[in-house]
Amino acid sequence: MNSNASYPVIDSHVDLLFDLIRHHPQTNLADLPPDALVTLPGLNSGGVRVIVSAYYCEDAHNGPAKAADNLRSLLDYADRRLEGLRTIRDEEALRACFAGTGSPGALPLLENADALLEFPAEILKKRGFRLVGLTHVGKNRIGDGNRVKDPEGLTPEGLKLIRELDGLGFAIDTAHLSPPCFVQVADMFSGHLLSTHTGFRAFCDTPRNLDEEQIRTILSRGGVIGLAAYPGMLSGDGRADIHEIFRQIDWFVQKFGPEGIGLGTDFGGYDGVCEGFVDHTSIPELAGMLEEAGYPETSRSAILGENWLRLFSRILAQ
């Protein structure tokens, strides 16, 4: 498929599986109706060559009785339903997808790693996973997510797990970590840090979003931050549009430079609507807004895809 957008795009967080399970549980990706939220034609129309596909393990399944089985069921479901989306296992495949050679590609992300206390991380790596988010919003056996009241740090099991992930060359997605867990991970984990989908506390002051110190920590480690399209992360009143997305990208670039920001839409993971940016087909319009604002081509290319390409290339090269 040939993109009709100007720039190859990487979206660092797409809840494709969650959306399929909720809305089209018996339909393969290639057979989705045109009005589905995430489709192969929609990705193509937006110029999206690579997504990070989230394997979201709900907190309700945490614990030794259910977590590993839930993860296995997600892996099996993905094997059956994601035909047409190429799993990226190495840097060569990443660059081929980004260049538009063949089908769009997906880097799998485990979102909530409670299952890894029973499910071997080595097996997950063999399946192409190199990205792990330790928690979702709640408490698990590893640590506290960002909706836990009076959160604490990592548990002893969590500390052991991040050392294992470090040794295996995984990168940690900090998007759902509570502030105490974020600090501990940044101090103890020597590998790559990133935030696949977030907002900024300067615009929406919630523990779910990154403050400026956390932003600087991720950037100091060579990481990249994906701005979500979820209105609840973009503004305090839960309303936002494409102009707000542009405004927050522009704020970030003016403050930190264009090398550490990208798109992490979280499409499929929420039910709200960001006006004018409801799915991947809206990305060319955002690219046009960046151009009209005077962003040079190098900066536009970086924000829309090349920042993530650089980081994911380093992760996959390990």
C-alpha cells in the first residue's frame, strides 16, 4: 500500500487488541468494516507505517491465579486476528516497514507486567516483545500505577523483575507508573526509558501525566515521549481538539526541542473524542499545521516518525 501522506509515521501506542475485543471480537484486522477505529486502510491513509500495539492486561486479572493465563489468551487472540500487520522483531524489519516496504508493522508492548512473575520474560522476547509497561493504573505485584492513592514504590518482586528485564534488553514504558515507581525505575534501570502515551501536567495536572522533571529524566536517557489524543489527558475539562494537540507539541518543542516528542495516540484505548483528530486519517492535517507554523521539514519528519525510529532502532539493535 502506498501512503498518500507526506511523511512516514510511527504511532507509539495503539490499543488495537483492546478495541477489537470490545467492538469486533470475531473479526480479523484485515476484514474490519470501514467505520472501525483502527484499520489497515486508515493506517495507510494517515501514513502510519509502524505502530506500537499494546497487549493490555487489565488489573482485574492481576495475581498468580489469572495473570499468566490472561496474557496467553491475548497472545493467542493476536495470533488469530492480526493478519496483515507485520510483527517487527529486528531493526531491519523496522526500517523496511518505515520505508513503506510491504505491510505496516507492529512492535508489541506488554501493558501491565504482573503476568511476568509467572510467564517467562525470555519467551515474551522470543515473540518480538521489547517494550514493557510495569503497571497499569492500579496496584499489582510489581508496584503502583498512577491512579493509586498514596502510592508507594516497587515491591521486592518488582525490583527483581526490572533487573531481569534490564539484562534481557527490554525497554520500560513509564506511561502508567506512579511517581515513586517512576523515580525508582529511573534510578535502577540502565536500559531505555520512554513514555508511549501521555499528556503533560502543564496542561492537565493529573498523576497520569508527566511533569517537567519526568520529561527531562526521559530525555536525558535518550528517550522519546508520545503525546496521546485522549481528551482526558490533554485538558482538565476533558475536551480537546486537533489544535490542542498542536499546541502541546509546540509547547514541548519550544521548551525541550523537537528530538524527544512523537505521537502516541492511544487510539482504541478510550471512548472520548478529540475533535478533528479522531483516528489516524487526521495525521496529515496535523502535519500541515506544523508546516504552516514554520516547522522545517526535518522537525516535521522527526515529530511524526523519525524520533521513534531512532529510539526503536537502538532498542532492537541490543
